[in-house]
Amino acid sequence: MATILVVDDSSFQRKHLRKILEALGHQVLEASDGNEGVAEACKSLPDLILSDLLMPTADGFSLLEKMRNRGGKIPILVVSSNVQTSARERCTELGAKGFVSKPVQAKALTEALGDILV
């Protein structure tokens, strides 16, 4: 299956996503903010990045922008409780391939992954 990088400042959310992803057969890497996420993505070249938006130090918008500026081809799926239209539009403009709302439900995540990991 795929190698997926989960970027979220909440260890609880990372564990929750890890549980779902590993049950689906994916390998999971973790980072606790956008800067760590970019560094891990450049080092490991995962098949997909799942990123929260609101994080201290470097948020998900920063991660999206840095990955785009590096010419990154790794698809990024935003996982956030920020469901405002303006946030979704900005994510799309920065290259996000999809959006899953928190609290993450296994079915919604599985469907989003299916749309991206073909």
C-alpha cells in the first residue's frame, strides 16, 4: 500500500489517523508541524501527506506553500476542523488535492484516499 505522512500538532490526532491508515494497510510517518512535515516529506518522499491546518510554528498553509515552491509532486490532503469556504479555497489554490473534516471518520478518510491514491 502507500506511505502516508501525517502532519498534526495533536499527538491524539496523529494516533487516531495512524490507527485508521494502518488498518487499511498503509505505512505511516509522523510530523508535529509544517516545518517537520516538509523536512520529513523531502527525506522520505511519501505517497501522500495528510496535514492539519492550524498548528503552531508552521501551519498547514505554510506546508502547502513550501511544498508547492519546492515543485513537490506529493499530493496533500488537508485534515482540519476549519471548514470555512475561504480556507478550503486557499488550500486548493496552494495545491491541496482534497479536504477531510475533523473529527475524522474512517469512511470519509477512506473515500478521500481512494480519490487520490489510484
